[in-house]
Amino acid sequence: MPARDKPLRRKYTFKTADGNGQTAQVVLVKHKHEREAHVWMKAFLWALYLPAYPDLQVEVPAPRENRYKPDVVALDPWDDPRLWGEAGGVSTEKIRALLSRYPRTHFALCKWEQSLGRVARAVRAAIRDGPTRHAPFDLLRFDEDSRARFIGKNGRVAVSFDEVEWQRL
């Protein structure tokens, strides 16, 4: 089914290897007006960053954040985000606010079938105009065939940074 279709709500179960060679699992709900590609990108972010952030969670709010909710997040012992991941559309205002609020947080933003050039320029400007950063900002791009390439029939997600277009700012 093309990523632009928005069928009714459904659940997806994804599995991947964690950093210790064990199998990790997450269940994601595709909401009625959500694109399937958005669900897949959350699963890709989860699978890519889980080895580095074993406590990574999907669709869980950051406890001390009132305004924005990450698609994926790993928290430190004080409930501040160590990693904040976004899948799909994110406003420049949101990027600026998050960069200002969390200069020590590793950010990852992924796009579906969209050039990273314009997004990279906006993020670089936000980084330049904001407080000093102490953590990276990753941009990732997933192609139309990413679902077929990275998600097996049993829901196993197998993706690496070598297989996707990405840049670290």
C-alpha cells in the first residue's frame, strides 16, 4: 500500500536486535489520519538508535516537556531527553524551540522521500542562531521502497546507517 494512503487505525508490531543481540519489540498504533510511512519511520528510528540508546521508547512524552511530544525518546535519570527523534513534518519553530531548550540532546529527524537539503539549511540556521550545542543533530531520508527493504514479513526491522541517506550536523 502506498505511503500516502491513510486507511483505518491499526496496530503494527515491530522487532529488531538491541545492542546486546537480544530481540526487542515495540507495538505502534497507526491512527486514522496518520500515514503509514510515519509509522514506518518511527520504527526505523527506533531500530537505528536502539543499540546506542537501549531505553529508547516510541510515542512516549518527555516528562518535563509541556509543548512538544517526540516520536522516539531516550531519557536520562533526571527525565531530560538524551535522544529526541522526529519522523516527518516538523516546523522550524519547533526545531528552534527544542534546540534552545535541550542543547545536550541528540536529535534525529527523518523524512520520507524528501530531499534533506532544505531541512539541513533550516537546521543549520537554527543551530547557528541558538545556544551552543553539545550533541549532534542527525537528518535521515527514507525512500519509497524503505518499507520493503527494511521491514520483513514478520515485522522484523533490519536497517543500518549504511543503508540510508543521512547526515550529521
